[in-house]
Amino acid sequence: MMKTDVVVIGAGAVGCAIARELSKYQIQVMVVDKNEDVGGDASKSNSAIIHTGYDASPGTLESELVVAANPMYPELVKELDVPFKQTGAILPAITQEQFEQLPAIKAKAFKNRVYDIEYLTKEQIIAMEPNINPEVRGGLHIPRESIIDPFILVQALAENANENGVDFLLNTKVTGIQTENQKIKAVETTAGVIETRYVINAAALYCDEIAGMVGKAGYKVVARRGQFYILDKNTSCKVNHIVLPIPTKITKGKLMCPTIHGNMLVGPTAEDLDNKTDKSVTADGLESIVKDVQRLIPNVDIRDTITQYSGLRPNRNPEGLHVDMYDDLEGYVNLSGVRSTGLTLSVSMGVYVAQLLKEHGCGLVYKENFKKTRKGIRIFHEMTACEQEEIIKENPKYGNIICRCETITEGEILDAIHRPLGARSMDAVKRRVRAGMGRCQGGFCGPKVIEILSKELNIPVEEVNKNVSGSYMVSGKMR
Ligand SMILES: Cc1cc2nc3c(=O)[nH]c(=O)nc-3n(C[C@H](O)[C@H](O)[C@H](O)COP(=O)(O)OP(=O)(O)OC[C@H]3O[C@@H](n4cnc5c(N)ncnc54)[C@H](O)[C@@H]3O)c2cc1C
């Protein structure tokens, strides 16, 4: 039987941030996830915005955690080598009705203690965003709204946690939780039983099912789907900021913003589904994005789309973000309702959960040798010509370009595979080094990446997965 002090269920942003925080202490932590890779589900299909919390519901735990998280990023991304940029957000008011809403939005931001939000005149907005609808009447500027690489953020948290002693059990589903005398005793998984004193439920969309295993599911989670377009880096109509619509009572609405790698992101929709697995994109959903975003950016060129995707928000019913511990079940921490701001608040959630454990008697003694930094994969196309020459001399694999669209070398792909918690599938390579993220979406580099994975993992090409186990891409030889 495996044994640990804490089992974190879920290797998404939230689970990995909690694990990284706990790795600062002398306590054994194991993260269990049913997926083949760290990175979660919602955590890899979102808008990738680090929010300020200006529009959260004042006085809620969500507001507290998002507002606390935002200022943590500039330092954290340096420590963990994560691509991040404070672009700022603009809320343009196009109609008179929207214009009249601006003071209320500003007042709400103040209630959330986001004070650096400023009015913008029509002229200022047009100077900042030349592609904005010329009918704009004015708006708001929220300078600390930021963009991040969400894949690298979670990988970095996981790798750093792993370097500090956290074990990751991937491809492993939690199927039950054993208790004894109103205390956590063990977690049952598809890889065996893990004896543990603490369980942290960070299973997001499935947190109600995990809570049901210990009789604590007093809520339901439904999927709220968000569909997106990604536009080519060379699209003619771009924005420099996160351009957000004035929210309505029902939705925050559809936005356009740059991604950290220079594409344009357009979306998302907000559709409640009756199943938790439908990650398709639909004609209706996509059309609604174009219609809505054209009100903000009339010349957005959707023909420059290179891909579309959707993500599922774990929508709690009744609503609200909750972190619960129970008098009648020692050692169980239940997270629920981590919905639209979970990427941002993952890092403050880590600190919050660690504090909660301390308050509930979990002796957390600081590790003298905690290593707080992590170095990312060296990116060839960001190096100077001299650095490129040097690295090719050291390792000629950096001279072999595999992904032409994004200029990704074999050396980077090998690093992605061989580093701790390395890539085991084509999508895992893509999320680490962007091979296949460009205009041709892997049409050119896909077969080469399959060959490299096959060689490095020492498996036949027929057994290389796209993502989940069994998602093979090669079925045999034609001739
Ligand atoms: C369309 C959309 C846009 C968004 N935009 C933003 C944004 O711009 N900024 C922001 O801050 N947030 C945003 N979010 C929210 C954010 O993405 C999520 O709140 C966050 O990623 C949640 O992280 P998580 O770790 O809780 O969940 P996930 O990333 O979903 O991870 C949960 C993990 O639990 C695992 N799991 C579940 N059940 C089991 C089981 N039985 N056994 C083992 N493992 C299990 C899953 O495999 C998964 O890996 C958006 C979300 C969506 C969908």
C-alpha cells in the first residue's frame, strides 16, 4: 500500500498550486490525477487572463482570493519562469446605456479594493486601441489585468512541487475514500490504495463526485462551456489590451485579447450543458462570438482563425466558491465552485489551504531546503544569434527545426520529454513547447513529433498517444 500525509485530488492549476505551497513544509504530498499529464482540464482551456478581481462579488471568498492573487504574479512568474504580461484591460462603452454603467463598475471595483481603475475618454481609448468600434463613448482601464501561458503556469507549479518532494500519480482515477472514526484513512484509486491523513478535493468539474464519496456533496456541479477562436499571429486586426465588453446580468460577455505568444483570442461563450464531457465547438456558439465581438472590434477577421476550442467551467449549484472543512470528518478539505477565476486564484488558494490545514492541527514545519525557483525550457527562437550558435554547438539537436510555424527545435522537444513530469503524448509536447500550436496546427510537425516520442519513450509509433491513453494516431503501415 502507498502511504503519504496529504493526497491532493486533481493536477489542474488549483491542485498543483496547493501541492507547490505544501511542498514548502516537511510533509509528504501526493497529487493524483486521472489524466495522463499535469495541467488539469479547465486549466488548459480558458481565456488565460490573470484577473484583478475588479468585478467579483464584493465580500466573497472568491473576491478575497482573486484580489490577493493578482499581485503575487509578477514575483511568482520570475521564480518559476512563466510567460506573463501585464497588458491591462479596457472596457469600452459603445452605447449610452453602457456608458451610464461605468460608475457602478468602478464603484464595485473599489468595493473589491481594486483602486487602480480609471476612466478613459473616447480619444484615449482610440489611441490605445485603434481597432475599437469608433462609436465608443468612453470606458474604463484596469491596468493590472494580465495574460499568461496557462499551460506553463501549471507545469511550472507541478515541476517545482515535484522538485521539492511532491509525488505525482498520473493516469490514476480516484474511485473511493476510506474513513475511520470520522477521520480520513485512505484514498482508493485505479492504481491501488493510498493511506493518508488528509485529502484535498481539487477535482473541479468532478468535485461533487469526490465529495459524494465522503457524504459531503450538498451541491451539484454542471459544466458551463466556453468556446473560443484563436487567430493567426499575422491577422491584420489586432488589439493590445484585453478588450472586455460591459458585463450583463447573465454573463461577463465575449472578449478579444492577445495571447502571451502573439495570437488573438476571441470568445468565450457561456452555455450550461447537461453533461460534463462535451468539449465540442458549435456553429451557433462560434457565430455568437463573432456577432458580439464585432460590436467591440468591428474589423476582427475571423477568416484568420487557426483553431477553435472549448473549455468547461465547473459551475456550482448553489453558486459560490467554497473551501470547507468539517467537524465530523477530520482531514478532509473540500473545494467547490472554483469557476471563472480559478486560474488566477490558484496561487492564493494554495496559501489559503495551507493556512487552513495549520489551523486544523496539521503541523506544517517549514523546509530549510525548499527551492523556490524553476527554470523553464530554453526557447531557441528567443535566443540571440550568438546564443543560438552556441547551443547548436553544444547540442546539434537545437539546429533541427521540427515545428516551422513556431520555430521549435528538436532540442526543445527532447527537453520537454526528459524533464521531470515530462511530456508523454503529442499534446503534452505541444503544451510545453508549442510544436503544433501554429498556423498549420501540427500538419507538418505532427508526424515528426510522433517519431521523436516513439524513439525517446521506446515505444512503437502506433502506441504514441495524442493525449489520453489509447488515443493513438498511427494505425499501421500502408505499404
Ligand atoms: C471558458 C473558460 C474561460 C476561463 N477563463 C479564465 C481566465 O481567464 N482566468 C482565470 O483565472 N480563470 C479562468 N477560467 C477558470 C479556470 O480555468 C478554472 O477555474 C481553473 O482552471 C480550475 O482549475 P482546477 O485545478 O480547479 O480544475 P481543472 O483544471 O479542471 O483540474 C481538475 C483536475 O481534477 C482531475 N480529476 C477530476 N476527477 C478526478 C478523479 N476522480 N480522480 C483523479 N483526478 C480527477 C481532472 O482530471 C483534472 O485534471 C476559465 C474557465 C473556462 C472553462
